[in-house]
Amino acid sequence: MKILSLLVICFVSFFTLSAVYSSDSATTTTSSNYIKPTDVELKQRLTPLQYSVTQNDDTERPFNNTYWDEKRDGIYVDIVSGEPLFSSTHKFKSGTGWPSFYKPLETENVAENTDYYLIFPRTELRSTNADSHLGHVFKDGPEPTGLRYCINSAALKFIPKEALQKEGYENYAHLFEATK
């Protein structure tokens, strides 16, 4: 009976989440005044993998993605909205094959939701403004948080510290002053 109840919950949750995250061709506006591009615009602007990960909640392959082994100093922003998400100062080698961080750069830019795609509940991460699927957070990370933010490279754009000012992220340059 417990298994049947769990399956029903998973089934209902899957279709509820599918309805919530289904995309249409209308432009979406969030409370930050960010206007999300239409589905058509996103398909034109993003690679098929970036679109599939950010808009369809897919996961890229481990050890075969752009930033899993990135070692340069800089920040990671949402590939769709450009909202700052993570910093290389919080990145660590998790051995999972995906970029991993122990905390977000801007917590208000990372929303947490529970998903049941693998039957057991997991904490999904989405960008706040663009609602891009980023990855998941797990409770097996290093100190000081004990968390592992496991992120799809396809959901990110890396801004190296040398390009922060040019790209409009100069207010994060202080993070890298000691690493010049």
C-alpha cells in the first residue's frame, strides 16, 4: 500500500510539475522587471543542449561539459537572464563531473523546489528571474555549508575575472582582488 501511495504521489507530482514548467510562446515577466524571452527567441539564442537543460529540466552528461573542470577565477551567470549565480571562490572538486559549489553567489537568484523525477524527493535549483533549470543541491558538500550545488554547465555562462567590468559585473571584482 505504501508503494502504491508513493507511485500515485510521484505520478501526480510529475504531471503537476510538467504543467507548471511547460513553456508557451508568451513572454514572461517576473517581479524584478526581467522579461524572459519567448520560447521561439530562446530556441534561436541557445544551443539545443542549453535549451533542453534550462527549459526542459534535462541534465547534461558528467565529465563531458564545459565547466566541470574550469579552474579560472570568475563568476557564473544564468545563460538565459545573466543573473549572477555562483563564484569560482565557492567552487570545489566534487568528483561528480559537474561544476559544484558550496553556496550561491547571490542566494536570492537561486530558487529551490522539490522534484520527484527520480521517485525520491530532491531539491531542484532554478534561477529566480528566468526560471532556468540549473541542477540540484545535496547535503554532501564541504564546509562551511555542507551543501553541494551540482549545476549543469549548459545553464551557465562563465565571466572570467578579467571581463567582469566589460560584461557589467564589476561589483564582483572584489572577490578576486587577492588572486591577481
